Amino acid sequence: MSPAPPLGRNTVLRAENITKVYKMGEVDVHALRGVDLSLYEGEFLVLLGPSGSGKSTILNILGGLDKPTSGRVFYGDQELDTGADAQLTRYRREHVGFVFQFYNLIPSLTAAENVELVTQIAKNPMSPREALELVDLADRADHFPSQLSGGQQQRVAIARAIAKRPQVLLCDEPTGALDVRTGRIVLEALARINLELGTATAVITHNAAIGEIADRVVTMGDGVITHELVQPEKRAPADLVW
């Protein structure tokens, strides 16, 4: 079971006894084997583990991109895994921001226009320039993706994810395609958003050093949680060495 919520923090997301089985011909592949995991209000969580450990699968289930084979998933008091697809779509649209390893920006749109796509479907969005300001890219608002570095494109993707003011930000290997210096800049943007907006943030990585910036580190292997560490003191992204 996940530990009790930190003092004064509510549970935002909760997965109970989650399993996920994929059919590969006649073979059952067990991606998750009874995982319990919670994400708390304002928390910065890092999920560590090698490829195939189940960390992307649990993130996709928490984000409503996939459904478990068995088990239960809650957003606050709302159970997600029994809902219709329309319920999951509404949940993703209104409450969750996603950041992936590859930026998925539309090449023909400027940075501000890429962010604006999300604000058009959100209930109470911030302006594109406000979102870009949070990732220190307001001066690149009118630039196209081809005019931006990889790290800048990833920060535009982060701005797009947080422009709708989500309660939850889920990031799958957000520094995986970046060099160390640029990766630090991206992590600084994520840490700033977590601090200033109070967005509950979960970051998947295979890089153990990144765990030093987290409030809590969860390590996965072979579809189960193998270790969990709460860190009363965490390191600033600028101080990371890897």
C-alpha cells in the first residue's frame, strides 16, 4: 500500500491493486501485477525503473489513456476505471496534462499557437503567453518549432500541458531525448510549475539521479513496486549530476 498522505495534502490520484495483462498471440504478458500507488496534492513524484518495468503502463492508467485489466483507479472520490470512454475523455481534458519524450508540436504553428490549441478546450485556461512565461519562453512565442532547440520545444510542450491549469501533470521520460544541460533546464521548468501552481507532478525516468529532485521516489521492476523513498529534503535541478 502507498504511505499515508503527507500532512495537509489530499490524495489526488489513487490506484488500488492494478493489474494489466496484454495478449501477445497465445502468451499473456503481465505488465502490472497488483500495484498500489497514490499521487498527492502538490507532490513531485519520480517513477524509476528499466524499460519493461511497468512505469509507463501505470502512468497511462493514472492518466486515463489506458484501462487496467483489474483493480480500481480514483481521481479524488471519482472512480475512473468503470467509467465510459466519454468520462475518461472529460477527465483527461479537464484535469490532466501530459508531457512525453517527443514533443508532438505542430510544425506549422508557432509556440503560442501550439499552446493555444489546449486553451480552446479548457474551462479556465491561462493565456498562451502566460504559460510560456512559466517556462521562460515568452520571448519565443512567435517562433515555429523548427526555430527552437530541442529543450525549447520540450518547454513549449510543458507550457501546452499546463495551460489548462491541470491538477495533475504526467511526464513520460521528458528529458530522454535531451543532453544533460538541456535536461536540467526542462526539469527546472517542471519543478517551478510544481512549486508555483501546486500541480501534482509525476515524472517517469530510467535516470536515478533525477529522483533527487523529488518529494518521493518509487522504483518499479517486473510490474511491481520494489522500493519507495520519501525525501524530506530534495536537490535543485541545477545541482543534479548524471
